[in-house]
Amino acid sequence: MSTRGATADPLAALGSLPGVADSVESVRKAVDRVYGHRVMRRRSNEITSEAALRGARGSAALSGADWALEEVRRRSDFSGDAEARTMGAALRLTAEAGQLLSIWRQSPLRVLARLHLVAAADKAERVGRPRQEGEPVDEPLIGLGLPSAAEAHGRLEGLSELVIAGGSAPALVTAAVVHGELLALRPFVSHNGLVARTAERIVLIGSGLDPKAVCPAEVGHAELGREAYLAALEGYVSGTPEGVAAWIVHCGRAIELGARESTAVCEALQRGAA
């Protein structure tokens, strides 16, 4: 799907797609339930920290490193095999997201480049910039056709313009489009999935929907499963109204599940069990 459109606010127009308005309302109610929990008034920092850990674990799982939460909590060295490096990248990105909120609305492309640099933890020539023509992309779990570098650059610029322009689109819609475009384009030579899910997180926090980052969509995406994730993504890439709507609704369900996870954490803290 191209983010360029004839309307003045193409993202807002997506809010009228079938099922999207209901999903937006359902997400808002789920988020409100977490923020209204009595534990959030006293221990919100703990909920935020736990949500970050669980979100990183969920994002890494979708990129092939499906570790138990306790293993993530226990480990301190993530420099070993490919799975360990993926987990380490997810943790670094989650930590970095909060530092980039003020930059995102002015320069989303700068933020995306920074996210790739953080994920790769490398200063190689191909890191921290969009891929060039002919450069291979290491993203084996996403089997969609790969747009050319020129197309990826053009659509990234269009996405950046939409983010900077702002508009009246619900946070869910904007977050889903940012996430979907980055997965569809795979603009970097590696770590595109991790970067895309972190960008979704940044939109949800920066929009004010989830300012304390306690509703990790990554948890929900992982819970819904990679097969459903990729099927929904295919719908987005198709560009049809039904496919795009299904992707947005899928992302909404992921946020709801992330909110449910943090509600459970609140309940555990309230019982003194965590």
C-alpha cells in the first residue's frame, strides 16, 4: 500500500474502513482499563519496566528468538548466537524508543536510521541508512516480494511526510500504517521487523494513547502468532480496503492483548505475587 493519497489526510481516511472505528474504540477502552487500575497510580514505573521487557521478548519472538520470559530476565549476555543477538537487539530498541519521542514528529527518517543502528550494534557501511540497489536484505521470516531500493526510498519519504504533517487519524491507524509500511518496504539490510515494531511503539507512546508505554503491542503480536501476523501483513501489502482494514484491526487486537498483559501484572502486584 502506498501512503500517498488524494485526500488531504489519507491516514484519517483509513479510519472509515470497515471495522476500524470499532477497533479504535475497543483499543481505547482496553488502554483506559490499564491506566485506571489502582496499581498504576502508585507503581506505574514498575509496570512500564515490565511492559518493556515483555514487549522486547514478544518482538524478538516474531523475529525468530522465541525465549521464555524468565530466560530473558535471567540473561545478561546477548552476544552469542543469532537468537541471542536478536533478543539483545529487541531489548536495546525498546530501551531506545523512549529517547526518540521528541525527534520522531520532526524527523522520522532520522529516528528510523538510529533504530537500525541500535539494532545492528555495528558501524558497518550498510548500517543506519536505507539499503541501496542490489544490497541483500536479511529478513528470512518475511517472504513477501521486496520493493526496489528506489521504491522503498520514495515510500519512506511519503511516510515521513505524513508523520510530520500530523493530522486527525487515530493513533492506532497511524501506528499500524507505520508498522505495515516498514515491514512491506524492509528499507534496511537487516532487523526491519524489530525496527517496525519499535516504530509502532513510538507512535503509540508519542500520540498520547499509551504515554507510559504500558500496553506493549509486541506482546499481542506474538500471542496472536507469526502466521496470523504475516497473513494480516499480506492484506496490508495488497492495498485493498479490506486488506488494509484487516491489518489495522489486527494491530488493534495486539494492543488490546498488550494492555491485558499489563493489567495482569497490575493484578499480580496488587496481590503481592510479583
